[in-house]
Amino acid sequence: MAKSRKPDLSELLAAQLLGEIREQALAIDTHLRTQDIASRLGVSRFPVGQALGLLAEKGVLRHERNRGYFVASAKPPTADELGLSRKDLVAAAYFQIADDHLRGLLPGQVTELDLRERYDLTKTELAAVLTRISSEGWAERRPGYGWSFVKVLTTPESLEQTYRLRLALEPAALLEPTYHIAPEVIASCRLAEERLLKGAIETDSADELHERGVRFHEAIVGASGNPFFLDTVRRLHRIRRLLSYRSMLDRKRYRAQCEEHLAILDSLAKGDQSEAADRLRAHLLHTIENYSRIRRILTP
């Protein structure tokens, strides 16, 4: 039997970008800038350009000469439907590395050869995994040789501590005198929550669920007009990411979380920052209570 073809980096990036377009419900004509994507993902412009070109060939994007790439469809097909689902092996390796890191099974410093042999990956596949890990901030390239893992949360107690900090921080951000959240931001957040309530809670991957929560909280905190609030929240999101994945082994609490998010958006939509802050405070307290109930699955 012939060995199946390994995907190249541009195909893996195309699948990742398609997932982001669908998850964020990007509007038609949204401009996707090659340099912005390359900087965010920590790769060169060339494979990003190839990925965007591939999505344009498949009708997901529209290319305009001298202007770039724009979203062409409000409801693009899935990666499976476009034949871009070959990233499954990469995703599996990513989560295995994450779990091994949480369990303390990996040294603090590793070489790419070590990782390729341990997880049976090609250079292209490992490059895709490391691109994702480094963009998320829990590993970084060492000067000259190899990679170092960055300290992340590994215990339920440390995760609860971050939520107690957020409990003091995030509601205060909503009460800043410079607070202003655009209607289109509220609408985008609302679409993401409603999508989950329609069934995506059970079908989305752990990282998709995590990113939806990150986008919601960073969107409402980022509207404070005070960049220090947003910077702190982003740092907390990075170091709690891996335990957040583990918590999704139990998804029963997500329906209530979505409904609480929608209630916060309702308050912001009518301009009642005080009510929104109270609802956000109650939401974070509920989250802390939920984590105490699933402490067992949070322990690596």
C-alpha cells in the first residue's frame, strides 16, 4: 500500500486559517494581511502567502491584485469538505506534547530531533506544532539550538489563583471612565456564544473552546481604554491554556457559561457598565466554583 502524502506547511496553515475564519464568523470582505498572520504565527510570509492562495483557489478567499486577500464567503466549507483536514496528526501531537509537559514527562529543554523521534513527526509536521506552541507562548526557541518550555500552570490551585486575580481585575476594567465597546464587537461575541448553544459545545475541539473564551474576555476587557488591563489578562490566558484544555474533559458547565456571557453582552449593549461588571463578577465566581468540582480531572 502506498504511503499517504504528508501535508506541507502551507496546507496546515490553510486549514488553521480556515478554522479561524469559521470560528470568528469573519464578514465578507474582511482583509487578511499576510504580514499580520506571519507575525502572529511566528512563520515567514512565504508559506502564509501559499496558504492564502490555496484558500483563494478553493473559493474561501478573494484575491485582489496589489491589495491582498479578502474573505469571499460568509459560511465557508469545513476543512474536511475542502480536503484540508490532514492536520489531524499535527493536532494530536500538539495535545500529546501539551499533556506530557503538564505531567512533567518532558525536560525543560529539548531538541527538534528529540521531539521528532518521540512523537514520530516529519520536519514539516514538527514545524507546524512548534509554530503553534511558540505563538501560544508556552515554548520558545533557544539561541542557537533547541527549544525551552516556558513555565505554565500545572495545579488546580494555581489555576484558581489566576481566576481570583481576574475577579479583582476584569470587572474593574468594565468600570473604567474610558470604556467603550463597539456594537460590531458585541455582535461578533454574541454570534460565537449562540453558535456554541446550537451544538458546537459538543463538537468543537478543546482549543476552539478555549479560544472562544479568550476572545470574549479579551474583547470586553480590551474596550476599557486602559492597555494594562488587557496586557495582564493576556498573560494569564497564556499560562493557563494547558489546564484549560484539560478542564474541557467535562463540558456540562459550558451552556451556563454561554448564557452568562450573553447576559454580560446584553448589559454592555444597553450601556450599563455597572450591571455588566456585576454580571461578570458573578460569572467568574461561578467558574471558580465549577473548577473546584472538577479538581480531579485538572490534576495531571
